[in-house]
Amino acid sequence: MTNWGLIGASTIAREWVIGAIRAARGEAVSVMSADAARGKTYAAENGIAKSVTSVADLLNDPDVEAVYISTTNELHRDQTLAAIQAGKHVLCEKPLAMSQADANAMVKAARQAGVVLATNHHLRNAATHRAMRDAIAAGKIGKPLAARVFHAVYLPPHLQGWRLDRPEAGGGVILDITVHDADTLRFVLGDDPVEAIAFGQSGGMGKAGLEDAVMGVLRFKSGVIAQFHDGFTTKYAETGFEVHGSDGSLVASNVMTQRPVGRVTLRNAEGESELECKSANLYEVALRAFHDAVAGKGRPSATGEDGVWSLATGLAVIESARTGKVVKIEPGL
């Protein structure tokens, strides 16, 4: 069993990750919050034995073998590097860092220390996306030519705050949602993006010039072009993901979500059919893979390198949205 320390008394940990750790036969043994009262209350409410107020206190605890980092984006680099230096395995929220150089340094440090570094890209764990990946690999739609991701949602009030008003913390829709699109596309297509062009939008929710919606196109190494629409401002739409090939199409609905829901329809010369999807909690899938990786049996579902790729894509989208230029995606791995 792997014992976990939580760096950040976060909503996502409470709603999803603590339960997934336990379902995957681990345990959350400590939580760090800079606010002592908040940390103590959070620990009590979530059945966590210890609460501390500094990263050092959590990392110096011999009971902690792995850490889950879900603080604001600008803190990820230093907290991850400190955990790696302490010999802890790390599951870090996306984006890994605020710059490409920092993300690459994190991956290099983990490799040198011999610890597992994973990125919490939950969507690649969805049964729907795995079924799409397998159908493409089996040639069900021929050669992939184009994709379309609709991941424009409404950011609920309890998740607003820094995502909408703190550019220095990595706020905005692109580093929050577009990075997930990038990872999901890479996973399903088995392909890497090479350039991006995008338009950002400030629709009234984002402050300080932060984009609260974005539309754009990614070009992949194979020549596939992928359209994406991400937003915090879309209250009444359902998410979707499509891949169109030379001999067929995959059309998925309600799949860009944390919940194990949605459906995928295959359309080709044989007609129309729904892909079989054996749904499971996305975070539990991730935690089981992480625990296996810690035990030396396989890799985490999304590695640090995967996090580097999604960050590189997100940064290229930001640059394109703000300059109006096509921007190359260069992960530097």
C-alpha cells in the first residue's frame, strides 16, 4: 500500500483523488495547507490523520511515500522539485509548470532521482477515449484526417477565483482545459502536435485579460488537423469529441468530463454502431497505474513527459491567441 501526502487541501482532491487513492489500495496520511485551521478541518472531514502547514513538514514525514500536488499552477514546479529531492513519487496536476524549461527540469530531476513523476490528465483514462484509440489503431476509420473537440463548459462558482483573476497563478482557460484536449488528442490519435493557431476570447468571466474561452486548430505530425473549442462560459452545451478518417468517423458525446459517462458511435461503410465502453472511475484507473509504476510494474497513465507535451501545446496556443501567428509546438524533450 502506498501512503500519500496531499500538497494542497483542494476541491479536486476531496471530490475525486482521495477516494481514488483508497480505491487503488493506498491511503492519504497527511495534508498540507498554509492555513492551519483549514488544513485541520479538511483532514478531519476527509479522514486524514495529519495536517501540516508547510511542504517541508509533509516531505519530512517518513510515512509519506508519494505526493499529490493540486495547488495553483505557479507553485507546481518548486513543490514537485522539493518532493523529488526528498525521494517521493509525485502525481502533479496539470500544467506541470508555467514554462517549458521548468517542466523539462522536473522530468529530468525525477528521472535522475529514480522516482515516478506523473501528470493528472484524467481524460485518457476514460473508457470512451480508450475505445476510440483502439478503434483507430484497428483501422476502423481508415487513415485519420481530422478531429474536433468541444470542451466548452461552465466553470461553477466554487471553482472560480484564481482561474479567472490571477494570471500570475496560471489562470485562464488554456492552461486549465486546452492542455487536457492536447493530451486526449495525443492519446487517442497516437500522434504529436507540431503547430497551433488560435483565437482567445474574454467573454466577461475572466479578469486581467485572461482568456475565458478559446478556439483554435492543431496540426499533427501525421497531417491530422484538430479543431478545439474550450470555455468557462458555456452553460448549456454538452461536450464532444470526433475523429474523422478516410473510411469512417468516430463521434463521441459527453466525454470530456471527469465522470465515467458518454458514448461513442462508429460510422463507416458497415453502418452505424456504438462502441463498447466498460466505464470505470477515471481517477481510480490513474491511481492503480501509478501504484503499479511505483512497484516497478509499468508506467503511470500520463507521464511527466506527457505533461511536458500538453504544456508545450498550451503555451503555443496562448502565444498564438495573443499574437495572431501560427506557433510551433516544441516540447524540448
